[in-house]
Amino acid sequence: MASATFDYAPLFRPGLPAPAGKWSGLAKYNFVGGNNDADQVPVDGLVAASTAVLQREGHTLATYGLAHGPQGYRPLRDFLTKKLQRDAGIACTVDDILVTSGSLQAIDLVNGVFLARGDTAIIEQECYQGSINRLTRLGVNTIGIPLDRDGMRMDALSNVLDDLKRRGIRAKYVYTIPTVQNPTGSIMPETRRAELLKLSEMHGVPVFEDDCYADLIWDGKRPPAIYAMSRNGGVVHIGSFSKSIAPALRSGYIVAGWDVLSRALAIKTDGGSGALEQMVLAEYCAPHFAGHVTDLTRGLRTKLDTLMETLAEQFGTSAEFDEPKGGIFLWVKLPDNVDTLKLYQPALKAGVAINPGPEWSVDKSYSKSWMRLCFASPTLDEIREGVAALAEVCRNEFGVPTRSANVARGR
């Protein structure tokens, strides 16, 4: 006789998030997540790099950290010091860099160093979902700062910091994605970065700078990183290879002073981030990174143009957006009567996956009619077909758009 299934439910820790659903595969028209263009992953170069570095250094896999210490593979950190100086104006040494298992681990480590339940963190009102969700699970008081076309608004930040000061509260950090913001695609100008640093110094609140999308800028020009502009070291900087090389490699990094990195190392108890990824990235990136990113952004720009043209054709004036300055996302505003959380399920049934706006905002009512579309993963034909299918679903559910492909449509 078969025994009853063991009941784990009474043993689960209180406060766990809702259980994950079983993965059922990617949608036919997949505009979600941070996936990149599969055709532009430099597979041949990564294969050659993998073979070369394993033949040369494969025996070091016998040692935790490859005998390069807990901060990560030395050649990869060497590459990063040069890249950060060239691209972001950051002057740092290998000792200022901690390699992590993607930028998500970097966020977890920074949060682990600074945040306790009941603390206050300041972030952008529309922001990376992973950052928002982590703060919620930690029980942190999260304050969202509105954005404009130049990123986080400094007048709003100043008001919030002044109010907190009057109440005797010191925020633990100001989190920002200043260079190709997620989801809006804006780039904070250098003058505003200087304003942010002034407010940071005035109130004694550090800046947490997430630079994960900064490699993917259409014209290749960016302001210096906030970390590079800081005079007192009050900035923690993180980055990633997920968007520039491949998200599945799970390689990111933190740039900070030893006072912060020493604390992060003390809670990084994974035995070291993936060694193979670090070795292959270092081998590949040193000679090829800049050329690869140039080709990658050229292809992504073509996909963005196709997405914007197709939205204009299928949705007309019902879809509003500012052209992003880089990256892989388009932040789209639909008419106020459209609830993108309610649009999500019928769209998915039609084979179209979108990210509803409220998942990327701390102001759920403001973002109700917004959606984030990732244009990197689908092909050009999939972008055209998927947007047309989405317009049809939106029309059936909410009565908009009333015109598509220059033809009046009934509900």
C-alpha cells in the first residue's frame, strides 16, 4: 500500500514568497525578462577562449577561487580595471573589485551589508523589479523617487532627504540605474550626477549605482560613472556581463572600498562565483569585448527601430514612449483604461508575453497602464507579428487601439 505524501507545509519558514509556478516554456512572442539576442552571443569566440584557458590553466580548478583569492579570477579583475577606466572613468585596482554570480548576487550582498528590517532605502520610482522585490522581502521601507527624461529627479530626492532628516531617519542608500535606466532607457546627465553626489554628501547617504546596462548605448557615449565622480568614496558600483555577453553566464561584480568589500566577502558564503565563467570571460573579453559590443548594439538598435515602427503602425497614438538611449527595453504607456496586469494573461494565451508596468514600479497606480517590452530576444519578424497579436488582444479586452495598420477597428 502506498504511503501518504509527506506534508512539508507546516515546516516552511513563515514569510516565504508565494511558490513559483512550473516553467511551461517561452511564449511564441517573448517580450519579457532580460534575455539577449541569441544570434549575437559570440559562441565561436567563447569556445576558443574556453579551450585556450582550460588547456593553460585548467588544473587551477582544483583550488577554490582558482588560487586567485575570494574576490575572483585575477585576469578578469585586471580586464575590469581597464574597461571601467576606459568606459566609465573609474580608477580602481583589482583589490577594489569583487566578482559575483551575476548582478543579482551583487545586489543581495550590498543589501546584506547595509539593510535590516525596518530600514529605509531610496530608489527610483520605476525601477528594476529584482531590486524592488528584494527590498519588499527584506521588510525595508522603500521610497520611490519620480523620474523624468534625465532619470531620477533631484528636486524630489532633495525633498525626501530633507523630510527624512526632520524625522530623524537616515536612509541606508539611494539606489539608481543612471546609465540606460531600467525600464525607461534614460541616461542621467553629468550635471545631475553631480547634484546627486552633493545631496549624498550633505545627508550622509551613500549612492548605490547599478550600471548593468551601460555597455549598450547607441552612440557609445556616456557620462562618467557616479563612482568615478565621487570625492569621498560614498558610492558602491555594480555591473554585469549579462547584457553585454550572455545572461546565462551569471557573472557580475561590485566596485567599492575595502571597508565595504570586506563586509560583503564575509557574507558571500558560496565558495566563490563560477570559475569557468570567469576564466572564459577574461580570455574572451580582453581582445574582443569592445568589438563585440559595437556589433551587438548595432543589432539591438535595428530591433528597437522595428519595435517602435510596429507599435506606431499597430497601436497608433494609443502607445506612447520615449526612445531609449540604449539597452534592451522599451517602456510603453497605453491609454489609462488599460490595466496591463489584466492584459497579461489574455496576451499570454495568444502567445505574447509582456511585463506589466506595476511589476517595475513602487507606485502601482501610476504604472497601471504601462508595460515593459524587451526587444533583444525576438527576431524582427517575431517583433512585428507579436506586436500585431498584442494589439488585437488589447482591442478585444479594452477597446484600444481603435486603429491599427491605418484601418479603423471595432471592439
